[in-house]
Amino acid sequence: MCISTGEADFSGTIVYCGRQHHPEHGLIHVLGYQNSAANLAEGPNAMLLHLPTRQLTPRHFLSAGRAGDVLHRMVTAVESSAADAEGIAWMSAEAPTVQVFDHDVYTVLLAADPTAIPAALRQVPPHRRPDLDPDLLRFYADHFPDHTIAVCCFDNTDARRAKPLLLWYAPLDPDRLTLPALDSHTGGAPDLDAAVPVDHWVLLSTDQAPAGWGAPVAYPGDMRHHLRAFLPATVVGRRFGSGQAMPNGDFVISHRDLLSGDLDRIERLRPTPC
């Protein structure tokens, strides 16, 4: 459930999106992303995420530290009550030009204009520097003009020991939670007319949930306070199981529907060119 710059196999994906009022940053969304990756390309590879925010910097990325199992803890919290989804509906859908920095096992490139990314690749260490298909970058430029694109570069050794990606941002629409889920593992632009196999958990939270909403998450006692301030007390979730195929696209749910706890209101969002 992601897009890669070269051939790869991703499985067991967990993707989380939470809406909260942070004491310092105000109303934000927090994204968590983790999977098991097997790089099938001859050289380095990268996964790409399109994030619904106009401003993203290295400071928005959170270190998992010793809490590398934080997303698995969320899954454990909801696993007993989650069920496979059926009948997903459709919807239509000032920083440097490219910021380059290391985060966990990745070298990350952040860009509002994806077509500017190739010129910044020389800043990526050779063992992590992927080949980028210009058509893939043009796809992002055409379909996600208001988003920030994150290119997370890794090599084979990196992929096996990666911790979850955790980051926060001021969302384009605070009342719509979007989880990036476009799928293409060939290095080219995704086929928006394709049905793609799924094997992942979708987790959601809101700090405005009523009492008794969701499942409480048990975090380790030694978790750093800075990280804990971005994480939810309770979550809801659903597993989209192995063997299912769904139309290519992202997941989205309104905050109102999330508050109701009705995960049947999760929709598949297919991007359209702007």
C-alpha cells in the first residue's frame, strides 16, 4: 500500500491518522506508517508519500526512539473488534525547494514541487540514491499540487530494520482524515483504474471522541513525553485483509463520521488531475 521508485514488495502495512489539538501546535493531524519491505530493484529504492499539507519540514518528523512498536500496540488495542471492510465507497477527488535530511534509516526528500526532486538527488548517499521515473514525478505534480511529497530513500539493509514513520502537520482540511494508500511498486505512475491487493491495518483517532469511544492503547512506561504528546489515548481501526483487492486510491473519512465510530464510512479517494 504505497508507491515505490523501483520494484518492491510491501506487506503488513499499518497506516494511522489522528486528529488532535496539540498544546503547542494547535489543531494537527498525525500520520504513522510502517510496513515490511523487500527491495526487488537492482539498486536503492524509495517509497513516496503524498501528504495533505503545504508546510512540512524535518521538525515535523517524530523519532520513535525505543517505541518502535507503537503502531503495533495500536493494532493490538483494536484487533479483537476489527473486521475486514466491505463495500468501500468512491469519492472524486516558505521553505527550500527540496529539503533533504536523514530520519531513522531513511534519507528523506520533501518537496512541494515533485519535478524539483531529481536535482536534489545528488544530496542522497549513493547507497540510498534511487532512480526516479520522470513520469512518476509528473503524476504527483499533476494530481497533488497542494501537497508535500516525501521521498523516503532506503537500501535493502535499511528496509529490514526501519521503525515506523511518524510525523505531524497542519492539514489542508482539518475535518477530513486522509491516509495515503495509492499503490504502485514498479517505479512508474500508479494505474488509477486498477484493483490492487491489500494487506494492512487502517487506524484512526480523535481527541474529541466521547467517553467509551475506541480502544485504549497501552504504551511503554518509558516512552518519551515529547512523543507521547502526539499519540492518542484510544483508537479505532479495521484490517483490510490479504486476498482482498480494492480500487487504487487513498483512504478518507470525515471527522464527523469518525466521531460516530462508523468505519463503514471510510471511503476510497481516487485523485484527479488538476
